[in-house]
Amino acid sequence: MTGRVVVIGDALIDEIRDEAGVREFVGGAGLNVAVGLSRLGVPASLIAMVGDDDAGEQIRAFLDEHDVDLLASPAEHGSSRAVSTRSPQGEPVYVFNEAAQNRRVAYGDAERVAIADAPMVVVSCFPFDDAQQTDLLIEATASASTPLAIDPNPRSGMLRDRAEFVRGFEKAASGALLVKVGEDDAQLLYGTPLDELRTKLGGLGVGAVLATYGAGGAAIDAGETTVSRGISDLPGRIVDTMGGGDAVLATTAALVRDRLPADAEEWDAVLSRAMDVAAATCRHEGALLRTPE
């Protein structure tokens, strides 16, 4: 494959409110991963809903700046926005506008060509509780036989039907090349510890499960191989954890898009690099991927 990695997910404006005031960043998990891939030297395209409004202009300009091709789906309610405040632990707490809660992705000729040409499709923050959207995603990717990486990335403020989201996610994840899940995902969707979800996903025929534990580090299960890493110790203090998970996914996808590692040593190198990039990202405000270099 010679095309760009295709990311399918969300694009929005993150409005951060705290004691320092109000600041805006272009964001969204899908957008963060697409931009992260590009910053890692991997050409990327983003399929996401973006409105024809001021916020949409900001999003388009940001993607142009980072050389990410946008295939924009129609936005009936305009562009998505997330208003973020901070918990005492520094974690973001989100309130989403109507557009974000009703996000949809359309698959026209341009989108299908991009998917068919891609070495990998990465899905993040997708409305799996919309059965029609899930079926369209599966049909568009399966018909192209494109390897799939999925991060369910559920947000309580956008989750309409938890049981349907789980059904849609598992339907799409069955046989996927890579699935990333976090502790919060396991609790929100399944009410179980992440370790139990790792085992369940392995039973769905997932090639590799990337499990993130926040301050507890991360692990990868690939068949009989399991590797784990703690958080990387880099100079400087942690400023913002917003983009940490997206940085882990973007880095891992960049390193395994051609093939999955063959042994524990190769997997350990992938996870080590992903944790280094996540640590660098968390030392800056906003979700823009950063590298230790």
C-alpha cells in the first residue's frame, strides 16, 4: 500500500476553562491521532464531521498546517465543541455540544478510495452506539480488506446507549489488527477491570491489544506475547494528560502499520517508544503530539 493512513473519528474545538482563563485548541481524538501520525512522518487522512462555520475553518486550517488531508462529512449542527474543565487530579472533564453528540461519518467515493489505498485504518471516538454508523464503517473497511486499528474512546457525555456501544464496538473489533483500550473504557463500557477486558478482546481474534493504565503505564498482548512498560520519566513536569492516550495510539499505529512485531523484543521497542512520546506530549498543554526529541 502506498496511500495515507486513514483515521476515522471526531474533530472538534476543545475549549478549556480553568483558573488561568479560557483557551481553545483544535482537537478531537480522531484528529489528534491523524495529526500525530503526520508529526511522526506518516502521511495521514482524516474522515470526520466538520461544519462550514468558524470552528470548521479553524479545524481545516490546523489540518492543513500539519499536512493532514480532510475528508469532511456533512455537519447538520455545525462543528463539534467540547468544553473542558479540570478535576482536582488534572484530568479533563468534558461537556459536548449538540453537534458532537450527533456526530456522523459519510462514506462517498473519495472516502472509499482513500480507505482502499490505505495501509491501515485507525478508528477513534466513533459512535458505536449508532448501529447504522457501525454497519457503514464495517462495510467500508471490510470491502477494502484494510487492516483496522480501533480505540473505542467512549465519552460519557456522548454515550447514548452503553449496551449498543459495546455490541457495535465488539462487532467492529472482531478480527481487528490492533485495539487500544484504557482503564476508563473498561469501567464505563463493561464495569470490569481492564485486565478482564484484555482477555475478552483476545478472544475476539484481535491481533494485538494495547491496554493503557494512565499513571500505571501500558501493556500489549499479542497472541502468547505480553509486554508492559511504566510511564516514561522525562525532564519537566506533567502539564496536561489530554493527549496522552492519542499519542500512544498514533505512535503504535505508526510503528505497526506495515506488519505486527514478530516477538517480545520488537513489541517492547514499540511500547517503549509509544510511552516516551506520550510522556513528552503530556508535558505541554493541549493534545498535540510531541516527541522527546
